[in-house]
Amino acid sequence: MSRLSTRLLNWYNIHKRILPWRDHPDPYAVWVSEIMLQQTRVETVIPYFEKWMKLFPNIKKLAKADEQDVLNAWEGLGYYSRARNLHKAAKIVAEKFNGELPRNLEDLQSLPGIGKYTVGAIASMAFGIDEATLDGNLRRVFSRLFDVKEFADSPAGEKILWGFARENLPKGKAGDYNQALMDVGATICLPKNPRCLLCPLMEICEARKNGTQELRPVLKPKKESPHYVQVAAVIIKNGKVLLSQRPADGLLGNMWEFPNARVEADPAKELVKSLKAQTKIQVKKKEALGIVTHAYTHFKVTEYVFICDAVSIPKDKNLKWVKIDELENYPMGKIDRQIAQKIK
């Protein structure tokens, strides 16, 4: 074993985090956790993971579940394509692999939502296969350990970092090695103010030696996120409120929202005209309910919410009148869930 992996594994044996999916006998649990952990912090994931495993304890149960129940269980975790892909992949595994997650790497990577990183994580942690992996935490750790000056999020930088991950992989201990690196990245080698004095790899870290740990990883500059202004209409009639189901493809696919429209100028003045133009729903404004905001990955939204009376509602299978006390049964994004809470 390399000096890096020896030090790392010795530290991990003493300091590893206790997590509900670790040492779990079912590879399905590792798969679910890895998908949930993409772009989401461990402490956020734990309660969602535990709830998910109660609702969908195995792949066959998940495969048979209704997509709306799947999205409901995922609500609040964001990046909802992950949930839809998990559901699609479970159906494939149930049909093609008798409900057992395949050990073959090509079969694994053929499943929706499983890419190069996730294959390595599942193969090593669930099946004990000697495969390296490279997520955001590991990119940061290797960028600092070897003081990598290339952009870590470029093809050239990724190639260098994958090389380091593979070169130091200890045979027969890939699962512990990958998880140890994840723990170091999550608890010590932090994006800002890394806790170098606590790091088991401090003495062999090139960035620490060169004083560049705060400058690594080098990442491409991010474009400024656009900011959109929208209006939403809360249309209540006989104790029910009108919801609209989003298209299956794209952001928040198949989830529910209050009828809304994007505006360029004064939201109160543009509400009626913009809503009619963009949704064919005609309303009469009654009063303002409030303002809700949310930052998505690539843009931000400020939504002005109004209580409205219906003037004309088109016949549309994606529109539905829902009892106010049943709104929690309809999966929604964060903006619309905030509106639902205001109504209740």
C-alpha cells in the first residue's frame, strides 16, 4: 500500500463516521445513499434516507411505487431528476436483473442516473470491487495532496485526479479507501479554512507544504446566475385551490405548482395579462399574499404571489382542483411548498 492509503486507512479505522448506509448488507442502500448524496450534505440526507428505506425497503418495492409517491418522499432534497432516475432504474433492475443490483460495471453504468463516479462508489462500497471514485470532496482532497494547478473541473484536471485516485487505491480495501477520502473531505479538508492540523495526510500534502491549500482546487470561474421575476395565482373555490402539473421533462418534472408566469415589469400590473398569455388562465386579482424566493443551481427566482378569483379556466388535463388540506400529498418544489404553507 502507498503511504497515502496506509495513513488514510489507519485514521479511518478510528475516526470513521457512523452512517446508516455504511456496512449495510443490501447494495440497494449504498446506491440510494450515493444518489441522495450527490450535491447534498450528509446531515441533510440522513433523515431522507431513513424515511426512504421505510417506504421503499427494496428495489422491487421502489419499482412498483407510483412516481408521485417517489417525488413526495424526495421533496426538499432538490435535483428531482435524481429521484426520477432512481425510480426508472429500479424498474429496469426489477425486470432485467430480478431486483438485484448488478455487480457488472457496464450493467451498473447503463442504469439511469449512474455515472462514472457513482459506479466506482457502488462497486467498491457495496461489492468490494477494486474501483476508485472521484466526487467533489475527493477532487478537493487530491487537488491539495498533489497541489494540482489544472482546473479540477476540466477534462485535463479530471484525468490527473482520477489518476491519483487509482494509483493510491489499496487492493482489497477500495470501499474503506473511498469512504475514508469522503470523510476527510467532509470533515477536515473543507472548501474554506481546511483543518490541516487534524489531517492524517498533512505530512504528505504538497499544498500544505507550499502554502497553497486555500488556492486548491482551482475551479473555472462561474457565470453570474440570471434572476427571474414571476407571478403566481392562488385561485381558491369551494375550499379547493387550482394546481398545475409541470411537464415530465425538465426542471421539477411532473411536480405540482400554482399557476404562474414570468414578468418583466411591475408584477401586480402584469399578473393578469402575463398569466393569460402564458397559461391561458384568466383571473381577477384580489390581494397580495406575499413574496417567495429560491436559488436554483443556475438561476434565481423571486415570485410575487396573489390571491385571485377565476374568470376563465381552460380545460387542461394538467390542471387540478385540490382540497387545501390535501396539498401536502402533492409533490412540489420549494417555492410552491412555501406558498402552500402560506395558504394553510
